[in-house]
Amino acid sequence: MPALTPRFDQFSHRHIGPSAEETQAMLATIGVASLEELIDQTVPDSIRLREPLQVDPAISEYYYLQHLQGMAQRNKVFRSFMGMGYHGTITPSVILRNLFCNPGWYTQYTPYQAEIAQGRLESLLNFQTMVSDLTAMPVANASLLDEGTAAAEAMTMFYAYRNKRAKSDPANVFLVSDQVLPQTLAVLRTRAEPLEIEIRVSPVADFDLDKDRVFGVLLQYPGANGQIEDYREVVERAKAADITVTVAADLLALTLLTPPGEWGADAVVGNTQRFGVPMGFGGPHAAYFAVQDTYKRLIPGRIIGVSQDRHGHTALRMALQTREQHIRREKATSNICTAQALLANMAAMYACYHGAEGLTAIAKRTHHFTVILADTLREAGFTLPAEHYFDTLHIDTSPERVARIRQRAETEGYNFFYPREGGIRISFDETVATTDLQAVCRIFEATLNYGGAELTGDGGVTGIDTHIAPALRRTSTFLTHPNFTSYRTETQLMRYLKRLENKDLSLMHSMIPLGSCTMKLNAATELIPVSWPEFANIHPFAPIEQAQGYKQLFQELERDLAEITGFTACSLQPNSGASGEYAGLLVIRAYHLNRNEGHRNVAIIPESAHGTNPASAVMAGMQVVVVKSDEAGNVDIDDLRAKTEEHRDKLAALMITYPSTYGVFETGVVEMCELVHSHGGLVYMDGANMNAQVGLTSPGLIGADVCHLNLHKTFAIPHGGGGPGMGPICCNEKLAPFLPSHPLQDTGGQKATSAVASAPWGSASILLISYAYIKMLGASGLRQASEYAILNANYIKARIEEQYDVLFTGENGRAAHELILDLRPFKSVMSASDLAKRLIDYGFHAPTLSWPVAGTVMIEPTESESKDELDRFCDALLAIREEADAVARGDVDTEDNVLLNAPHTIAELTADDWSHPYSREQAAYPLPYLRQGFKFWPSVARVDNGYGDRNFVCTCPPIEAYV
């Protein structure tokens, strides 16, 4: 890797927004002479790094891609017929180019502002409808992280539901079929142990449905060995005993199989990866989660619902449990606050493109090729126990024969799955071809027998008898909505994707100033390699010898993240920030248990903390104790001292965010860490605000023991309209032995906790993005990114603080990388929501609304925004302040004004009838810059949230209802 790069070609010049001249002008507005002076006034000297980060020198984008091509060549892309929840798939080029590789889709944020998110909301509603139709369940959410965690969410949801009124001795047994995927079982065990849930694994026929002890069961459909079983009898017995039934099901198989909703399942979970989403050595992929109507208010994650706007037009929004963790905190049923929206959108569009008949054809072809192989292997003398199967065959044979077959397979470039209990499993998928069939038979030394089969011109197979029992063959229809029947040609789907994209505001339009969310540049060079086949098409359970490029990526990224955080070890497995929180607390818990101090179960958490913090603590088996904040927004150290003293014998951890959730570098943070350590506890640092730390300070230097990192914030992975995310954890030497393991790959420490995600290295393919970010910025660029994030936030503060109260600042009056504006003084004329909606008319996404303090907005500009964009945003805020003042003075109608009616749609502005007392121009073009190409038109007016919850609909409405 070249060590030197010409300055003009440095990536930092492309990533960081302000030019040198703009920097000087911004510093003058703030009132400091240099960037160094600003940082000195912002970051306490006691926690400053004294030496540069020890990461590789920055390289240019061009040289980086050359370097990565060399790494990619170290990955060997075998034909992987391993199955186990991951399959080869064909991503239609129209989806790959126009969605997956399109910043108009991958740079959007979670659709908290529904008026400027109608495109991705419609696509996610398609996803929910697809899942509901295929599973025959009435309610589905907008995706979860992976199949293992989805199954675990179902387990804990039903555990809480069954025992919500139990005074003592709760039903705590969860029965799991021995055909559940091993990675799912590992995640279940992880979630169950802190909550004292007992996992019992056995064949379904041996289930002891004790109505007093058992609260739920989990079935796999089809089973891990490929067998399709009729579960109706066991479901009936479970229902009679008041035991809930969760089914982990293959969505493609459900095009041919009777769906679980038709035989009594309470929840159906699984993965949509094989709907056009590359394997990517483990992710990201969109899990699905569907339930009966009884549980719609308990379902974890996000649900997209149908509502209406203020004109009565159909509008979509997130429904019911939105941001539950921030509202219910330690009483939340889940810590999930994200989804896999980008991947859910891919899967949904795959279904839109293929439709019911296309998906069924793919499933039949896959099944028929499997039948041909099964018949051939049986004729060759192999034992295949399953009579009924879909795409997976288990072959019983001796260990010696397994070894010979494996050697031949890998020589020919094929991967099969080799269970620890013996035998061989082969899972076909939509990519299988006759050449594969011939090769597999050659590997098994079997003579291929097509029987009566005929391959058709379109790649199908005729003349094959199905091996699905008649009683389990699907008869019900699915995907009948016009959204799944109208886009069969590439032209149609391309235009549909563009129509939806045009309804959404993304980073392609303007800055997204969401506090705590860090919507920075997601550079094209960082994203391009994610779709390279050498990274996209590797099975997560392929031998690591075939993935040496990935291994190098993991080793270097773990090393760099440990260096950046001031720690010694790293786990890349957690595949969201909330998962990282949970994993960090589990290693703390394991540390105490290892020292025979399992009684340490109290987590002290500031009242200002992210809502996922207390939810994660409860999931990790801890009791939450809240510590107060003082008037300046800092943790009240006197209260912390009192709480640590009170709970000294049971203290497990302090959870803190730094800089604080209020956007302040607290000067007492080192004292806080020392105080907790002196009472036997450890310190978990939430990494949500690392964008103000990198290169300036570190969690390890401050005194923390473990932290998680939101790679989708600080380290440039795009938010994808609400996911994917990644939440690796870094820790010190004493916690390193407890980093999480995986049942099918060698990960974790010597005393590892069990898996927290289905894939060994989480969503491995998008780790390429953060790897690129670090390699192209280098030590100086990483530090500059933090410095400019602080500069941009303080520039906004300086420009608007005479008109808006900035709620919290540091000792020298400086903000960190984000700031909170107090809108409560305006509540009689303008709510925080009014400002958020009016900003849409000015071409901007709203800041974070009413969190962490009700009646406020939290602004984070990131380092990637230039001065002219910051000025447009400040001009908009100042203009809105004047609009609020006009209402307060009585100059405008208090019941009919631009603030209350915002945002304004083009339909309203071009209608013949205009009855408002203000002009169309004031509504649409309040500042001159909007006429220079910065105008964004919302497709719906302000959404009525209450209407959507009162009239709950979470599947596609009639096509004529869409605006």
C-alpha cells in the first residue's frame, strides 16, 4: 500500500466540507483565531490524546481501490450450496443499479419525517405486504436484523406476554426443535440465559407441552436437514395448553408450502436474503417478523402504517411502537430501534419484479433440480432420510466418504454443508444450473439421471414429481396487489423505483442535520466494492481459507478500531448499535460471573441516555438505576456518588455517552469512571457520539472498559433509509476473553460469550465501507473529521444563538459536534413539530425532534457539509424564527399560517382554490436560494399520526389510494 499521496488527491479534501477559506470565515464568526483554539475550548485537556493515532497513512481513492482489488483476489468464490439460511441469489440488474447502488436510496434516514419519506415507506409497506401474504399472517414489521435475532425477539416477546401478570414462578421454558438452524439456536441461548429462560432442544415429536412451565415453542419450516414436517398436530396441542408457536420459515419455500399462518402459528420469522440480496459473507440482509393480530402492539421494530394527511389524502407513516425504547426505556420489550430498510426494499422490489408467478417458478425450478439430484443419489446407493423436502438434501454416509467427497467438491470449487453430527447437506437455489447438477453428481461419483425431466427454454423443468406432501402444498393466492403485478418489465420497474425515490429527501438533496445520527458523506469509493462478486457472493459459513481477503479486512479493521477507541480487542459481530450495546453489557456480565461476582447486576444509567441503553441493560439481566443530570446537562456526580455507594455491592456497570447526549464534553467524565471502578463496577461507553472523539480522545483514555461503535454514523456506512447498521464493540484486556463466539466459525475470546448475531462477523460486506473510510483518511484525516464536526456545529451555534436558545454547552460555551435548540419559549406560536415540518418547505430534513429533551430539536451538521450549505440551513432557521415572531406579534392569522400548515405540497400550491391569508410564494419560496435548484417538494401534506393508529392498516391499500 503506498504510504504517500499528493495533497490534491487526499480523500479528506473530498470528505470534509469547508474549504480553507471557508474555515477561516467560520472561525471568525465563532470568535476564535484557529481550529486548534476551538478544539482546546471544547475538548477538556485532561482527556486529550497526546500522540497521533497509529493507523496507516492516508491513501488516495485510486490507490485504495487498487489495494482492495488485491484483497478481493484473496477471496475464492466457490459455488456454495450450503444453505443453512443463506443462499445464492440473482440480484436483478435494475434493482442493483437503481436501488442498491443508488445514493437516492441508500443515503436516506429512518422515516421519522413521513412527509419526505413516502417513497421508502411505500416500498417498506410492499415488504410488509409480501411477508404477510407469503406467511398468511395479518401483521408484519418493516424488517429486523437477521433470522436468529428475529427468533430471539419472538421468544422474549412471548415470554413477556405470557408472564406479564405472573407474581412468581413464571412459565420460563422455551421448546426448540432440533431442526432449528445452529446459529439461531446460539442467539436464542444468548438471549435466554440472562433472563433465566430455559431452552430445551429436542425432536418435535418429543416436545413436553407442559402448560405450567412452557410458554412457547420454535419450529423450523423446512427443517435444517431439509425435511418438511406437518406441524399441525403439535400446534393444536400447544394452543390447547396456552403455549405460543413461532415458526422460522423459508419465504421462497412458502410459495409452494402451506404457510404457517394457515395452520395456527402465532409468529413467523425468517430471512429475506434469497430475494435478490447477496450473501455478503453474512450480511446485511433483512429478517422478517410477522404475527397474529393479537400481538400487533407488542411486535418489535418498526411497522409502516397507512394514515392520511391534513387534506384527507392517503399518507404512510411509522405506526404504533415508533421509538418505543425512548418512551418506555427499561420497560421496553426490545432494544431494537433500527431495521434493515435498504435490504428490505431490495427484497420487496425483487417480489414486485417477479410477482407471485415468478417467485413460484423460481421455487419450482429449485425444487425440481433438488428432486433430480435426490433421485440420482439414491440410485447411486446413498441414503437420503427425508421423503418430503424443498431445496435441501441430507445425505447419510460414513465419515471417510464425507472426507473424500469434501476433498473432491472443494477441488472442483463447490461448498456443501457438513454437520458436526455427520453426513452432508446440499441446498440448491435459484442460481443452480445443469452444469452444477452434473458437477455435483460427478463429485458423488453418481450417474446423473434426469428421469422424465425436460429443461424448458426459460430455464424451468417439466416432468418432475414434487416431493412436497399433498397436505402441505400451498393452495392460497399471494401477492395479488397491483404493486406486485404491474412492474414486470425493466422499464416499468425502473420508473417505479424513480417515482418512489423522487418522493424522498436524501443526502443527494441537502444536509440531514439529525443530532446523534451523524448523516455524513457516504463516499462512492467506499460503497463501490460492496457489490464486487469477490465480497458479495461468499457464504458466511464457507471455510475461512476461502475468504482470506475478508480475514485481512477483519484483522486490519479490528486493529484500527481498537486503536481509535484506545482498547486492545474488538468484535465485529454485533450488526446494529443496539446489538452492540447488548454485546458490551454481556461481556461485562461474563467478566463478573467469571470472578464469582454474579450478584453484580445493577447498571447505573443517566436520565439523558439513549432509550436503548436501559432496554439493553434489562435484556442483559441487569437492574437499571437512573442517575440525574444537572442543569448544564452533565451527569450529576453527587447523585452518581450516592448511587454507586448505595449499590456498591451489586454494581455491575455505568453506561454513559460521551460527549453527552446533550452534546457536551463533560469535564467530570474521568472522575465518574474512577468512581465506578472504585466500587467494583465497569464502564460501558455508548459510541453514538464518537464522531466528536476520533483522534482527539478515546473511550479507553477516558476510563471506559468497553464501547460500541455505530459504523453507520461515525464510520460512514449509509443509513439506507433506516438500516443497515453495524455496532462492533471494542474493549480492554480484561474483557477481551469474553468477546462473542459463533457455532460455525472461529470467533471470540478464550472465554467467549455465545453469539449475538446469526453471522460470525455480522454484516460483513459493509465493513468494507468503514475500512475504506479509515484507510483513505488516515490518522490526520480522522482527526480532522472530528475537528470539523465540532467546527460546523459551533458555526451553526454562533449564527443562530441570538435568535434561539442553545440549551446546553460546555464550560467555555462551546458545543461538541451537536447542539440542542430550545423551542419551548415558542410553544404558543410554534411547536418543535411545526419547525420540523416548515423546514421541509425550505428544502431540509428536520433535526432530531423532541429528544433528548421534549420541545427541542438536536442538530448535528457533520464534517461533510460546506459553509454554503450550513448558511442555507441557518438562513432557514432564522427565517422560521421571523415567521414565528410574526405570529406572536399578531401580524398573521394564528390559526392559518405557514407554520401550522407546513409542509406545502405542489398539488396544494397549484390548485385553483387558495384560501390562505399568506401567499403561495411565501409558502413555497420563502428564501431566494430555493429558486436555485434547492427546492424539495413533499408528496403529501402533514400526516395525521393519530388517525393512522386509530385505523391501523399495515399492508398495501388499494392502488387508487396512493398520492
